[in-house]
Amino acid sequence: MSSVESQMLQLFQPIIEKMIEAKIQSQLENKNTEPVFTINDELPLTTDLLAERMGLSKSFLYQEVSRGNIPHHKRCKRLYFIPSEIRNWVMGNWKK
């Protein structure tokens, strides 16, 4: 390494380190937020999350579940919804 390159490295090293720290901090902060709903995301959704993302009330979702009109799963007295099943329901392709 030439002396010019060495001097440039010493000059830019603190800037690069700060940029890396900022990126790592940003990634750590984003890790604590809810994942964004995507087509390939097959993690089960809670009633709260589904209602929020679809712009529906929780009471409407509970009504549809009790009538058997919406695909759902129960585990430990909690309702869960699978995104692909909800997409089929929205598109009218879901059968009871």
C-alpha cells in the first residue's frame, strides 16, 4: 500500500466506521418492528394484525369466524390466520 493510500485510509476510517455503526444500529432498531406483509410471508397473523392490515374491525373478523366464513386456525384459545388462505378468501377462491 502506498503512502497516499495509507493516508486516505486513515482519513476515511472514522467516517466509514460511523457509517457502519449507523447501519448496524438501524438494522437492530428495525428488527424490533412487525414484519411487513408480503405475498411470500406465511407466518400466521393475529386478529389484531389482520384487522389492522386489512382495515377491518376485530368484531367483524370475530363475526366471520363464528359464522365459518373466513379461514382461521385456533391454538391455545387464540385465533390465527394464514396469509395465503386470507388471500384466497379475499379473491373468493376459499371454500368452507
